[in-house]
Amino acid sequence: MKITFLEEAKYELDEAIEYYDLQSPGLDQQFFQEVLNTLDRVASFP
């Protein structure tokens, strides 16, 4: 299954990543990895 994001959702994800980076260095990467993990689960079990 291919998952695509609307442009607005991409913008919101970028904003969230930036927010988490400002909260704690490296937290942005942890957050993004969790997003990717969740997308993998959604694609595997639609």
C-alpha cells in the first residue's frame, strides 16, 4: 500500500518535527521515526 500526504499534512509534519527539535535535540528524529513506524503498520494492516 502506498501512503501519500497532502501538502498541508507535509507542512504540519515538518512543523511538528521542528517543534520537537526545539524541545530537545534529537527528539525530532525520535518523533519522525515513530511516524515512519506507524505508517509502516498502517500500510501492513490497512
